[in-house]
Amino acid sequence: MTTRASYKYGEGEEYHGEWNAHGKRHGLGHLTLANGTKYTGRFENGFCSGHGVMSFADGSRYEGEFAGGRFSGIGVFTRCDGMKFEGEFRDGKVNGLGLLTFADGTHGLPRNEGYFEGNELKERQQCNEVIRKARNSATIARSQHL
């Protein structure tokens, strides 16, 4: 059973959305942190989980899958300068197959597509299916509404 309510935390954070019987954010919700970061999407036992959108005060944005409060799964991260990574994430970091796109829309020469660990391209390879899934995941994340 979930309940819908709003709560303002003493640290300047604010949450509007669904809660579980244990008093944890659970279901669809919108969280605004004191530093200006905003998250809209699914929560599970207090953590961002499932599809959602996280926007940062500097203009950077992640749209996609979350687990345990971090980017985890497939999604799209766009930096404030327009550089974008579409692909796989683990524990809040780029990790797996994906495509890097620079702010001018290019992908570099040779193309920055393949297997990434952190911010480093380890192995070049085509990953069209992962890119398609990342874009789809971002679309699903943007559709999450209260």
C-alpha cells in the first residue's frame, strides 16, 4: 500500500510523491535536494530505482535507469556543455557499451563508440542495439509523471 504526500526535510530537501507503509519514498515521486539537484521518477524503499530523470544545478542531466539511488543500467547522460554519453552505467558511472557524442554533434575520429570503463574508451566496437535501448530508456524516464 502506498500513500501520496509531501515532506520538507530540515536540510532544505523536499519530496512530493508516494510513500510505503514503512515511511520510505516508494513509487513515483519528485525529490529536490538542497544543492539544486532534482529527480523525478521511481523510488524503491527510499532510493531512486527504475526509470527517472536527474537534473543537476549546472545543467547536466541523466535520463534512464537507476538502482540503489545511482545511475545503473541503460540511459543517457548529457553534460552541461552538451557532451553526451548514450549507453550503459553502473554504480553512477559510465561502464559498458555506448556512444560518446561531442557538443558539436560529432563522435570523434575514429568514432568514440564501444566499451567504456569510467570515462575511458577501452575497446572500439559497434553497439547500435545498446544505443537504441539507451535512447528508449531516456524516453521512458521522461514519461514518468506524478
